[in-house]
Amino acid sequence: MTKKSWNGFSRQWIITGLIVLAGAALFYKGYRDRQWKKDHVLIELKPFQTAKGWGYNIYTDGKVYIHQDIIPALPTNRGFRTKEDALAVGSKVYERLKSGQVPMVTAKEVQDMGITPQP
């Protein structure tokens, strides 16, 4: 015969229930942490200078996601004239990436910003 406590529940059932509850809480915490990391990615934009002019990198969680050392969408293989030009295009790509859109720009958008290739 088992000892009864708390209105007829045995200690074994109470301990089992607490273990199951603790396991469920740990599982939920792990799921929530993983979901938070999936929804919250650190994105950084950093310009850099090259032999061709200027370019930019976009990092996600500290790793290079986009390395752009030439002006995108234009049929040249030349870098940006200035750091500011690289950051202007990089910012547009950055914002699109942040909002879940395709991280790219068109030739018209680049030209509308007044950006021309390094000579």
C-alpha cells in the first residue's frame, strides 16, 4: 500500500508531474530562444576602400552576407567614387534586407541616386 498525501495523490505522481512540467518549461524556453534568434538577426553595413574605389559589406550576425566591391546593376566593373556613394546604395540594400525584400537595386535606382562609376 502506498502512502497517500494531498487528497489522495501519491508522492510519485506529484514528483512525476513536476518533472514533466519542468521538462515542458525547458522545451518551451528553448523553442522561444530559437524563434527569437530567427526573427532578430543583427545586420550591419560597413564601407571599405579597394583599388577600384569604394565598396560595402553587409554582415548578418557578424558574417559577411553581401560583399559589394563594384557598383551593382551597372554594366561596368568599377567601384563607387566615394564612401558616401557606397553607403547610399548599401543603405538601400540594407533596408530591403531588413524588411524581408530581395536585397538588390536596379540600374535605374543607382542612376537616380546620381551614382557614377569610378573612372
